[in-house]
Amino acid sequence: MKVSVVGGSGYTGGELLRLLVRHPKVELEQVTSDSLAGKPLGRAHPNLRKVTDLTFTPHAELEETDLLFLAMPHGRSMERMPEFLVRAAKVVDLSADFRLRDPKAYETYYGVKHPHPELLAKTAYGLPELHREEIRNATLVSGAGCIATASILALRPLALAGAIDPAKVVVDAKSGSSASGADGGPASVHAERSGVMRLYSAEGHRHTAEIEQETGLTVGLSCHAVEAVRGVLATCHAFLNQPATEKDLWRWYRDAYAKEPFVRLVKEAGGIYRLPEPKILAGTNYCDVGFALDGHANRVVAVAALDNLMKGAAGSAVQCMNLMSGYSETLGLDFVGLHPI
């Protein structure tokens, strides 16, 4: 299958290219970037040196292809999506531009009026664990946000069980610096990022809309920047509306994820990594999910960890591509990670 990438010079684009150049069913045709046009991919992504001879091409020279990945900054694909859908039979957009079904939510969370609300209802939300069949049959798939992915997967079994108060859920999310992108601004420079545990969004974070859309819960989301390059850790506090035991929790989570290839339940009695930890997931497409029952406060602490560039972006996008193309869902995504790192 012939595949191209629009906007492949950033961190997410680089991770996507790392996966595509080794994918056994993919012929990578074009990678566009106006600022790096004519330069080898290794100029932006040094890990790809001697792996591919491709060079970046200008956006204006994008040709027709079988499947198109959009790895552009938020807000760039909204206007141009009809054009992209003409150039490719299938499109996977890694930005936030088509994640939300309600056009008004874009005005609330992104401060823009969506130019193509008619496409939102036709877009599959790119989280296979929730929308596998929709993704298989979709022409346009929107990748899920990294914090949203972790939070949704942590909370979903509790929401499905109807065991928690749907109006009182708190998510405390922590993310590494790569989540800000290659041009993350002053807050991402080493002098400002090193050693921090910074609360950068106490409320109103954009991923709130995705979490609520996909879980049906009312969520209070707060986000912190921590000193790490990759990784998201979502610690979710949900309050029970009925009695529950550890056995109940195991049953709910196993029912939700026993057959999922990239979700692992992590709740160990001993050792260092007793609950999910982003560090051991670097470079993998796994989301590790765990939980703890707090009888004193009548709450469940649901935890999920992932690599924001993989399961939180490029890895999940390739997982969606596999589904859309009729390939094995796990094809090209079998890296199990490194330890120690």
C-alpha cells in the first residue's frame, strides 16, 4: 500500500516515519515539509539515517496516494480536509481537528468555529479499543489525544460497569516534554523544564472534551509537566456509587481488555513497577492500566500509562491504518520496549 505523510518534520511525524519505513505492507512515497524541502528525512530525524533515502517534498507537490497521514499542528487540517480526501482513499489525521463530534465543542475548547462540521459525524475516533469496527470501515479517522487515550482507557471499565458517580471524576495527568512538540515554546526549553513538576493546566484542558465524549462522564482534568521526554501517566479518581470489591474491579477490567492486544493490566503485589509506569513503555504501543480500591474514601484510583508519541499518537495511528487496510492489527507494532532505559 502506498502511503504519504503531510507534515513529517515534528516529533509525532518522526515516530510515524520510524514505524512506516519498517512496516512490511507499506511503501512510503512522500513526506512533506516546506521548511525542509529537498533535505533528507535524517536531517529532522537522525534515528532514520541510513534507513531511508527519502527527502522531504514541499506541501504543494503532494501527490495522490492510497492512505494519507496528517501530522500537522492543530488547526491546519480543518480547512483543507476536503482536498486531502480527494488525494487519498483513506486519511488518518493525528491532530485534534476532527476528534470531537460536537462542532460547538471546538468553539469552547479551541476557540474556533469548525469549517467542516459535516465531516465530524463521518469521522471515526481513532481509539481501536472503543471503535474498532467504525475504524475498519472509515474513510477518515482522527487520532485520539495522548492524555485522553490514557484517561479513557483507565476509566472505561468503571463507566461501563455503572459503578461510579458519573458527575464526580478527577483526572491528574502528567506528561513528558515531547508532548509539547518540537516547537513547544519557552516552557519546553531545558532551563525551564528540568526538575519541574509544573501544573500547566489546572482546568479547561482540551482533552477534557475527548474524555467526556468517549466515557459519558463529567471530568475534572488537571495536567502537569514533569521532567521526562516521553510518557503520559493519568491518575484518575472515581467515587463509587455502589459497594465494590477488588474482585469486582478485576472482573470489570478483564471484561474490557482481556482480548485487547495493546492493553495490559498491571497490578502487582510486589516489585518496583506494581502499577503502570510510562518509563518502561517508551517506544511501544502498549497502554498499561491498573487500579486500586480506596475503601476509606469510597473511591477507585484508576491508572494508565503510555508513550505519548506511540499509543498516544503515531502507534495508535498505524494501528488504525492496519484496521482500515485489512491487515493484522498488530502489524509493525511488535516492539516490546527496553528495560532498563
